[in-house]
Amino acid sequence: SDGRGAAMAAGPRWRERLFALYFLSHIPISLLVDLPALLPAGLRPRGLTELLEWYAATFRDPMMLQPPEWFKAFIYCEAFFQMPFFPVAVYAFLKGGCKWIRTPAIIYSTHVATTLFAILAHILFHDFSKSEHLGPQTQRERLILLSIYVPYLLIPLLILFTMLYNPHYNHVEKRKRK
């Protein structure tokens, strides 16, 4: 053995750790920041309402206090499609070398990247002057808000490219012909 096999297997390890951390951190963010936006204000625990109000004011993100219908649809996807996947992905990427995570990770990352393109376009181009809650007014404020959302595009894209192009995940077993 020339050691290349071991190096190949170790290749995605730093990425797997990054992905595990990403999915692990996403659980409290979803539960405390994203999903409460679906609850009527009266049903939200006071502490969560205060957290959302602080976040929305600090980063000029009115979507979290008054989500447009299309944004709510993305949060429902997060609640029912992404949340159940997070612990599975944490397990697979912490354990490492789980080839079975490839297809679910491709589905997840493609879905999330698609939703993020819509969100980022809204942040960049929407006229927030008519929003009940303060939205970004200047290009700088738009870029600050953008910087909150961009990691949720970049990491899923890295997951997608890792699943598609890293030999560890896309290696196809050659079946013997009979």
C-alpha cells in the first residue's frame, strides 16, 4: 500500500467536521429564530419574541417578524423537511465516511441553495420602504443582512460539490458482469 487510499479517505474529513458543525448549529437557530416566525405573535414565548425583535432591528430583517408568504413557505420546508434531516446529517458527518448520506445531502443542499437564491435576491432588490418593520435602507445595510444569509448558501453549495465531485462520495462500485 502506498498510503494514497488512506489519504483519499481522509480527504473530506475537515469538510465533514464543518458540515457536522453547520447542521448541529442549525438546530437551535431553527428552533429559536426561524420556526417561531411561523407562530402568531400571541403564541410566541416572550423571550423568543424579544430575541426576534432584537435580531430584526439589529440586522434590519423584517422578514423574521413579518414573513412574506413565500418566505413562510421556506420556513415550513425548514420545519418539516430540513429539521428532521439535521440530526441525521450531524450523525453521518461526525461519524465520517457514511456514503449513504450522499443522496439525502444532495437533495438537502440543492433545495436550500434554491431557497437562498430567492432570499438573497429579495434582500438585494426589494423595496423595503413600505415594510411595517424596518428593513435595510442603504446598500451597506443590505450587505450586512446578506452576510447573515450567505453562509446558508455557501455551505450547502460546498456540501453539494463535495457529494458530487469528491471520489469518496461519488465512487461507483464496478459490478462484475456474469
